[in-house]
Amino acid sequence: MSLPATALTRSYTHELPHLTGERVLLQGWVHALRKLGGVSFLILRDGWGTAQIIVENEAQLAPLQEGNLMPESVISIEGEVRATPQAPGGVEIGDPTITVLTPIAEPLPVVISKREINAALPTLLDHAVVANRHPARRALFRLGAGVMAAFRSHLNERGFTEIQTPKLVASATESGANVFGVDYFGRRAYLAQSPQFYKQVMVGVFERVFEVGPVFRAEPHDTIRHINEYVSLDVEFGFIEDHFTVMSLLRDILAGIFNHLQEQYAPEVALTTATLPHVPATIPYIHFSEAQELIFARHGVDVRGEPDLSPQDERWLGEWARQEYGSDFLFVTGYPMQKRPFYTHPDPARPTYSNSFDLLFRGIELVTGGQRLHRYDDYLEALARAGQSPEPFAAYLEAFRYGMPPHGGFAIGMERLLMQLTGAPNVRLTTLFPRDLTRLTP
Amino acid sequence: MSLPATALTRSYTHELPHLTGERVLLQGWVHALRKLGGVSFLILRDGWGTAQIIVENEAQLAPLQEGNLMPESVISIEGEVRATPQAPGGVEIGDPTITVLTPIAEPLPVVISKREINAALPTLLDHAVVANRHPARRALFRLGAGVMAAFRSHLNERGFTEIQTPKLVASATESGANVFGVDYFGRRAYLAQSPQFYKQVMVGVFERVFEVGPVFRAEPHDTIRHINEYVSLDVEFGFIEDHFTVMSLLRDILAGIFNHLQEQYAPEVALTTATLPHVPATIPYIHFSEAQELIFARHGVDVRGEPDLSPQDERWLGEWARQEYGSDFLFVTGYPMQKRPFYTHPDPARPTYSNSFDLLFRGIELVTGGQRLHRYDDYLEALARAGQSPEPFAAYLEAFRYGMPPHGGFAIGMERLLMQLTGAPNVRLTTLFPRDLTRLTP
């Protein structure tokens, strides 16, 4: 079907406040149709917003009524833009001529014209193809686009180069267990659990690199904060002092991201009821061992000696940072070496602890990062200590064999950022099309 | 190892022309060391360029000579910036103090300090970790970053939203054959051959979307222009007239990309000897059937009736476009439906041909695109005609079941764009870490 012949070029819903008095052509979806006495209000949704069309003459609705058309029918409307203070956005369209482009005669599997989607999580996810058209949900994913754009823009300004590294790899990066296997022309390949090895290698080329891309974790967990494929915002750079250089860059990038959302995405923030955090000039930090002491002192739970923090520990530390520093963010530094991957740089003063960090955002780990080993001999030693042969890592190790500076980096989980930003109860709600233990579609 | 204590903050090689007369701190890699009589020329490479350091006093080289250090050792240099017209960039560093950060005592597996890498393709690819440090190679990949940045920037300006869609999928998209299988928690999953289904679905959400990400093709071909994982620049948008609307947008995006490279990447263009094309205001186009007639008329080879163009056909058509229109680009439109995927929109006037196109760039297919079906019933019919059950496509089909406008899009192959831009003889040379039938590392 081709578009209707008209003398008008298309206008968009967000332009209407500037077009009062003019006759315009709009195109989009029938978002809702409400009758109030003799008057009908048709809400048209296009890619950027909605517009209210007032239909005072029943005959004007005929193109929709003839086929008993349902919401999500695709239509064109010509009409007059009228300033109407009580209408959303201060304008509405009067005297409409409606043309149907794609008629829909079936009711939707989930209703998307109410303020919230009234459906159980599995239903919403089963019908994400339609549910993601809901204005609040698409605003959420537009915030995601804003996060990616701001991330790149602030890194480009600092001399970072964007890379796209292979996702089909010959060996596991983070640990051998949680990796998806792929049949690769009769051989075994794996899906990259992170771009870790490649981003380090690329520090040898560009010094400062970043990547935005999918990562794959075959973790058999069913939690509210894990999915098996997510978007990772990765950074790596050379000539650092230690992990504090990395934390300082991370702080600035986060400030850049949230400022960008505040300045450019006010309508999306409002629609999603996201609460933008203030990023302190210096984000508070606490050493891993002190964090465990603090939890013991404040909550009477003795986690000292544990090699990692539990979700409950992270929540407690998040509360403490909020009370003590008024901060939504807290760095926990110096995680024990035993739980960190082999490329982690030890703390020179206390070698059982590492020059690594997690960043908690509202009590959940959002970012992991740190300083990496950079000397070839240190890698050989670390692999030997871990009982691993260097052979599968030969290509990666070549970077260190032929000269790497002190370097480090971090990885931000995009969907988790959106989860914490909007207070969503489950990361599946902030993922376009989530993948988990049981879900591979849509 | 921590960085040396110094009163100076670091300068970068590309800043040196603005710092003549000053004492600076540089950090980077020993790119080369050449002795000329009593004087040595040390070339330092940092992430952005190189600097020539003149060493007139042999003792100043002691830190490098003590360990017989080799190229790619990582060093710091303090020295004085001197205007020297005969030096590259018009400046050099004199009176240097050298500190070694990471000593390298082994010779490199490939020499990267000459104008070209003198190594066979497999050797170069085996050692891509080091070879990609070569100034011309890293300039190439920085051009790639520029292509991605310009692509996004021009689409953002036109109201497009960036998406990141799942790469782990439940069914093949393009054809059942050339897809990688994944063990997904005991089930069978596949790697997405393209974001095709998801980008179409997302037209229902945002109307205009783009994605930059990896795609996976299990094609068992060993050719100079195929790899099994590549970066795809994908676009999809709604409310089009037909495939010509899509071709018009593509033309503007390509013009935007090449203008951006010309304006912002002159040094990289020079280092790679890339030849930037002129993008005509209207790119010439020829219908598939006319293209076959033309080949018969010009070359006496009768390919009429073939359902697709061969690489030789594409080269001939590319030559013709250059001779006839002075254009590096040629659209071939209307490919036969039988070779296009089931979602392809037929030409309403000649339904055995499609509303699709390929864009040839210097005689090689660079972009594929077209108009898609948008009515649910048309999808059911197309699948039935292809002998396929709609069941595996249920989630995808939901988009059309609940209202989609006429829409279309295209996908640009990033590595192939770089190949044609630089005249590289093999797409593996313009891929950061290529994946092919036999190669999974580095």
C-alpha cells in the first residue's frame, strides 16, 4: 500500500505546538479512541509522541468504524492545529480527515494506552513486540539510547576510539564455566563473556578505547538482576597510576551521562518517572575489608573473611553511602584477589587484595573495573598460580609480550543502569527483548 | 609499576607543534630507533601519532641500551620541543631524559615501523595484536570509528533512535542454512544473521531506528570479501513510499559519512591512502533486468534469467557506472523475488521483481536494502509460498498483526566499506580480528 496523495508534507506530533492555525498531515498509530457524549477523542501516536484529535462529526470516524478498527491501526490524518490549553501539550487537531493505511481488526494482547501496562511480567515479556510501544516503555529505551550517546560523546572528547571486537572467541575470558558454546565449522567456539581481552589488546593500538556491544553470560541464575545477554559499555585505557585513575574517569563519564539525560531527555525522564542521581564531584569509596567491618558494626552480621559481597551487603552499603554522604553511588575498592580474574592487578601494599573496584548505584553493583596486570611475566605467573596453561591465551598474551603500559578500565551494565535509574523491580523490564534461562523470544 | 614522578603533566604527540620551546613529558612505545653517525633518532609512538626524538648524547640512550631493549618497549620521555622544518610534523624533541616503563627484550613477530608490513596475510593476521599497532593499520580502524560516529550522528539528526537487539535468537532470520547454533541451557539457539526482524519490530515503537553491531554468517565460503562475523550498520524506518525513499536516505547517510571523514580524518585518510568517493546528489540506478541486458550488450555474456548477479557482473556494472556517470556508486534495483528473503516487498507492477536494491561501491555490493512487507496477511502468504510454518516466527509476526506502516531499510557492511575505501585486496585486512572458516584467533 502506498501513502495517500496529499499536498501536505508530513508533520510530527512534537512539532504541533509550533504549528497552531495550520493544516497538517500526521501519520501514526491509533493509540486510543474515547467517546465523550457526542465528541470523540482520537489519540494518534507517532514515533515521537502523541496528539489528540477531536472528532466532533461522527462521519469523520467512518474510516475507522467501517471495519470496526482497533487500536494500533496505522492511519494518516489531515487536520487543523488548534491551541487548546486543556489538551495535552496545549494543542489538539480539529476537523480531521482520516485515511487508514494498515487496518487492525483484532484487540491487542496487552493494553498499551493506559498509564501503566496492567499485565503480569511473563505476559508483558511475551508480548514485548507490542508492549514496547507503550509510551513509558519506549521512553525508557530512548533513555537507553541517550545513555549510549552520552557515553560515546564524553569518551570521544577525551581522545578515546570506538572499537567493535569479535564475539566469537576461541576461549572463555572471565571463567570457564559460564560461557555459551557455539558450533563453529565443526570446531568449538564460545560467545564472548566480555570484550575484556580485546579491549586490553587495543590499548596497545589506540591507548584509549571503548566499546558498546552485547556480552553473553551462561549463568544459570534466575534473579531479578541477571540476564544472559546484555549490553556492556566498556572502557579501557593506558598510562594510569592505579585503579583510582580509572574511578576518576568513570565518575566523570557518569556525570556526563546523567547531565545529558537531564538536558536532552526531560520528556522521557518524566514519562518513565526516572529519578536522575546527583553524581558527587568525588564519589565516596570504602575498602572491601572496611566495608565488611562496617556491616558487622552496623548490622551485627559478620561477613568478614567472605571473598565477595552479597546482594544484602551491597544494599546495606548503599544505604550507608546515602546516609553518610548523601550519595547514590559508592565505590568499594580492593576486592580480594582470590575472587577476581587472573588479569587483575594486586594492591602492591597488600597483595591479597586487588587494585579493583565495584561501583554500587543505589545498592546494586552497576560497574566493575580496576587496574590490570601489564607485564608479560606477571601474566605467566598469574596463570600458573591459577593452574591454567598460557597456551589458550597466547594471542591475548602477545599484547603483553610486546609492550603494554599500566592500564585499566571498567564495564557498565546498560540494562542495570536503566533498572536502578527507574527503580524497576526486575532487569527484564529494562531490557528490550530479554534473554534468560527460559526465554529466547521475542 | 607506577609512572615516574615528574613535575610535568603528559603531552601528546599531536600537540607538539603547539608546544615549541617548552619542556614536555611524552609517554608511549619505542616505535623505532635509528642511528645515523653519532646521532640517534628515536621515534616514540603514542595513541595518536609519533614524535621524533633526537639523541645527540649516547649516554641519554643508556636506559634502552642497558637491557638491549627492543621496539615496543614502553617509555616516558622528558625533553624540549624544537621547531625543525625537516622533521616529520615540523618539530622534534631534543635533550631527552628516557625512563623505561615496560622493557621489551624480544624482537617483534612482524615489523611495524616500516611504511608497509612486509608479511604474508596469515602471518599478519596471526599477529594482528601487534600488527594493528602499525600507524597505517590503526589509522584504518580509526576511520572505521569515524564511519560509525558519522552514521549515528546523521541518523540522530533525522530523528532515528539507536537500538541494541538480541544476538541470541530462537530461529534463523535470513535463511536456515548459514546460521551458527548455540547450546542454550540445553536448548538450541542461534546467532542472529542480522538484526532484521528486530529492527522491523522496532519501527512499531520508534518509527526510525538504527543499530551498529555484530552479525554472524555461517557461510562456508573462503572468498576475499566474506568473513563470518562482521559489523553491520543497520537502518529501518516507517512511512516510506517505496524502496526509492530508502535509497534516498542511504545516499544522504553515505554523503554524510564521507564528508565527515574528509573533514575530521584527513591524517588517517593520508596514512591509509584511502580514496574518498564523491557521492552524487542522486546516485544512478539501474533495474536488475536492464543490468543483465547491459552486461549482454557490453560484454556478450548472457546472464539474463539468472536470479542474482555474480561478482564479475558487479564489477562490470561498477565500471559502467564510472564510465557513464563518473560515479563510484550504482544502485541495482528490483532483484527477482525468488532470491530475496520472504519479508521482501514485491514490485506492485511486476511482482516477480522486488522493491529491493543493492548498492555497488566500486563494483562490489556494499549495501542491501529495500521495502518490506508490512501487512500481516502478506507475511502469512509469503511464508506459505516459501513452504515455511509461521509458528517459529510468531513473535516477529506479532508486529505486523498489530499494525505496521509501509517501511524499509538497509544494512551497510562496515569492513567491506573500509575495504573498498582503501582498495584493500581482502576484507580480512580491514577487519580488526577477522573470523573465517579456519580463524578464531586472535
